[in-house]
Amino acid sequence: MAELRATGGVVAAGHPLTARAGARMLERGGNAFDAAIASVFASCMCESALTSPAGGGFLLGHVGREGVTLLYDFFSNTPGRGHTERKDSLEFFPIEINFIGTPQELYIGRGSAAVPSTMAGLDEVYRRHATLPLERLLEPTIEYAQDGIVLNERQAEIIGILSPMLTLTEEGREIYAPSGSVLKEGDVIKNPALAETLRYLAREGLGAFFTGHIRDAIVATFSPPRGLITEEDLREYCVAEREPLVFEYRNNYIYTNPPPSAGGLLMGLSLKLLEEYEPEGLGHNSAEYIRLLYSIMKTADGVRRDEENPLSDEFVRLCRQRLAHGNTTHISVMDEEGNAVSVTTSVGIGCGHMIPGTGIMMNNMLGEDELNPDGFHRYPPGVRLASMMSPAIIMDRDGTPALVLGTGGSKRIRNAMVQAIVNMLDFGFHPQRAVELARVHWDGEILQLEEGIDPAVKEALEREGIRCNLWKRRHMYFGGVNIAARDGTGFRAGADPRRGGSTVEVRG
């Protein structure tokens, strides 16, 4: 794979060094897929409390020369193939995480780990779309892991919040509390074991994650009776290539994540309901605009997971009648060749255990209530877990990518995405302003209003009987939307400061 001149493009990601890793690939003649893969690996070091090679995710990619848009689903499967023993000996227990000011109970332990799948997805995308050698794509992350990076405010805050999980084992403490105290802003974080693992994968290929000593370490640590992952689970896992969900909004075609994930459908329903209105006429974050968002969020929350087609004209019409009037990261990349990539990955919050000797935290997807709505450990082995992740590409009428965006944020993903899209397509804001503006989220009981919303708006909504909570700061609770955009004047981008996001543009 020969290198070419620098490829013009833009990368928006959740950390400056994550974005920089992708930009280095564009500078070396790689395409948007090369940049996205390099950035995903970099995020596993720079945003290691949010994502991991042993997590899962989704990549939505548009291949410019072919005019084709593909969705790669490499989210986790439920484990346990070939295992028939009882599950009452699983290591599966709750911990309290003070994420939003009040303690939340989340489940970790080896029994919370689902089949790790990020490496399978990146391997598939690399073999089909990348142009640079694998060792080149892994080079930035190897440097970061070996030499260390300085923790910024956002990542230090997240590590502090998740420290009960991150420091559960000696291997975790060596990375996150090497001197006995949890790392803080300005400290250097290193992971030499991860650097060595990536050198091995650069030589052997990403598929080697599922064979040899890494496979053996996974099975030895996360297999029954304390965990559920078997060698058969690793051998049988397959990346699913799906037709993207496509819907129209304001004369633009939006491509996003299809079922079995629910986030794309609910985002599409929300935008379809909004299409009947003119948000720009209401005034951004006015009481009238937020009241409309509140009504739409409540309506989308009421949609059953088994609803046959939430985007059908008839279902949207019925929803309009019901309207009451009155630890994940994302990378977006575009290049001058017309390629566009939107990729979201997650480790949940992590299960507390590393894959021994690798420097890689295992996921806790089986301990996330959002991913297990019918209860923990209820699904048979081999079931693809659903997710709210909604990586998206917005096309012009001629089928050219105009906007690439996505976000982390668990249950807040679809609402953060809807507000960012409306900020750009309805209000006409620059991508950076679109992601910086205050957001709102209906949590099922209270309408959460981010700092920046006028207190008078809160008072007006409460007079109508809407319970509200006005935050005193901007917070990662409301997501971390990262946007890459292109129009006739060139590339633009926006990176969410809530999670320390950053953008880098490369000129060809």
C-alpha cells in the first residue's frame, strides 16, 4: 500500500491527541478510514476510561469513489456458547459511581463482560477500506502508551469518577494510581503493556486479538465460573454489515444506525416530529423551543422497543397527535476524496479487570441496565446487544456527505444528536457553536437543563407543570458531539468541550 501526498480532510474527536493521530494519517496520504482507525486506537489510550479495544461499537462509512454507505456493527454479543453450568457463581456485583452529583449503582466484575468486539470491527474495516500499513496506523497510540500523555482536565475528571472500577485490580492500579493515589490533571499516564500489545497486533494483524496468547488470556480470566466468555464465543463472533437506516429531514438524507440498535430509530422519529415545526422561529433555547423538545422527547421515550416501524408515515402521524404542545466516545472524519466515517465505541464503564498482560480493560456490557432492559443475564449466548449509539452521516440531495457526527452519552445520545442536527440544519450554526450550545434532556421524570439556559425559561416551564433541574455547569452527562462538515468553501468541524474534544484540519 503506497503512500501518497497529504490528503485534505478534517478529524473531530474527543481528545486533542485522538484527533491528532487521525490527522497524521491524512498527512501521510491515508484516507478517512485510515484516520478513523488510527483515532479509535488513540482514543483507547487518550480516553481510556471511555473506550477500549475490548469494548464494542459501530462504524458508518461512506466510500466516495463508489458512492456507497455501509454500517459495520461490531457491538458485543452475549457470551456463554457451550457453557451449561449455573450462573450463580458469577463475579457480578454493584459499585457506586458518583457521575452526576448523586451515587449511581452500576454492575462490574468478570461476569459483566460480554464478547469483546472492537478489534473484529476495526480488522474488517482495515482490510476493506484502509490504504496505509497497519503498523503506521498503530504508531501514534504506541507512542502515547509507551511515552505517556499528560492528563487534561476532562479525562482526569472521568478517571476520578470511575476510580473505584479502574483501581479494582493491581494491573489497573499500575496504570491509574501508580504512586498509590489516583492520577489527576497534569499527571502523566502510561500503559507500556498496551504499547507492547499493539506492536504484536501490528506484526500479526488485528485478528490476532482472537487467537494465540490474547485469546488464552481472555478465556483464562473471563470464562466460567466467574465469567461467561468461552473460546467458542471468540471464534464465532462476526461483524455484521447492515444497510444503514435512512430518513429525510429538511431535504437532507440522514444515514444512521439501524435495528437492532434503537438510537437511530428514535432519533429519526424525533426529527420527523420536529419537521412539522420551525424551530428557528421559536428562538434557540427559548421556553417555547424547549417545551417542544420536551414534548418530543417524552413521545420518543414512550415508543416500544418492538414497534414494527416507528418511522412509518402512519406511526409518525399518531405520535404527532400524542405530542403535548404547551462511557463512550465518538470520532468523525471526512477527506477530500469524498470518504466520510462516523465511528462510536465504548467499554461501558469497564468491568474492573484487564486482560492480563495486555494493558486492555475488559467491557462490562452485561452490567449496563440500558443494554439489558429485560434484566441481567437473561439473553441466550450469541445475541447482539442493542445500543443507543447513533453515528450519522447527513447527505446533500446529490448524495455527497455534508455532515458527519455522533456522540457518546448512553441514554442521552439521541437527544444530544437531535439538538446538534437542528442547531445546524434549522438554525444554521457553525459546527463548533452547534456542539457548544446548552442542551436539554428528559430523563423520564425531570427535564434536565444545562447551564446556559436562561433561569426565566426554567421558571416558565415549571409554571406549566414541567419539573426542571437547571445545572450550574456544562457537563459530559449531556454527551460529547463531534462533527465534521464540508461545503463549497471547504471543511469545518466542531468538537464538544464537555468531553475535551478537539479538531484538526489537514490541507492536501
